[in-house]
Amino acid sequence: MPALPLRAMVSSTLLLAALAASAPAHAADDVPTFADRADRDVEDNDRTLAVMLNPLAVAAGVYGGDVDFVLGKHFAASVEGNLYGFGSSASTAFGGGLLFYPAAALHGFYVEPRVAFARPLSEGLMHFDWSSDALGVGATAGYQWTWDYGFSLRLGGGAMYFLDGGSPSPGAGAVATLSGPQLVMDGSLGWAF
């Protein structure tokens, strides 16, 4: 193996040293991504709204989703609408909740106290028959990930307790099954804007 001239060795060493010294400078200019930051460093002031759909609920025959409005650094208000079943036995449910995030809104661990109101779809909008309606109160907890480009995933679970109005009417549909404690699974996918 032929020996390298001293001039080639010195210039190669200087070139390697210059490359090694410049690498951290380039890395410092890169914008950190979702995976590069700790939860305590995440604060998306520009994310004020998230639209979420729950595929776990669809597997159980509940079709709908929720919209989350960021209220501050740690809170978001959630408005939910769902359809249970189809045809003459279809029922609707509307609800709301207040999501609390200890880290930052739409990021990390969350707790959500919530309420829901369910009624048969066969009843008119102006007709209220408490005997076939149900009111639910409960809470869910879990974890939410929101990536820098907007995709959001929320996984959690909890329970709701439904109070029904008494004996359901023949057209009560799925509302008739909403009585007492119910398990709630949250597996929502969506986009934050």
C-alpha cells in the first residue's frame, strides 16, 4: 500500500474536521418535529379546531363524530352528534364535553366530563316525549396525539350513566337500550386546524 503524501493527509484531515464541525450547525437550523419535542414543549397556538370521527363507534353501529374547539392552553369544548341504526328504529344523540389537557390542548393525556341527550329519530324536532328520551352523564380519559401537519389520534375510555324517561314508546329504537351505566370507548381519528 503506497503511503499518502503529507500534503494529502493534512488536507484530508482539515476537510474531515470542517465537515464534522459544520454538521451540528445544519442540525440546529432544522425545525423540530412532533417526535423531537417533549410534551411540555408542545403548544399549538394556531390549532383552534379539531374535527374527529370515531371508527370504534362505527364498529358498534354508531355513526357520527365530534368537533373540538380550543378554549385556551389546557381546555377544549367538544360538541358531538351521532346516529344509532337506520330506518324506523334510528335514534340520534347529541352531546357536549369539556376536554382538559394538563400538557397542552389537543396534546397528551386528557380527561373529559360529558353529557349526552338521545331520542328516537321518528319523533319530530318540536315534539319532546321524555318517556322515549334518555339523558346521560359521564366522563372519558385517555391520550391524544396531534402531529405538526394536523393529523390527530385520540384513544381513551370511560363510562356514561343514562337516565331514561320511563317506559319507551314502540318507536324508541336504540334509545330504549340506553339505560343505566354504559361503557364508552374513544378511538377517534381526525384533523386539527
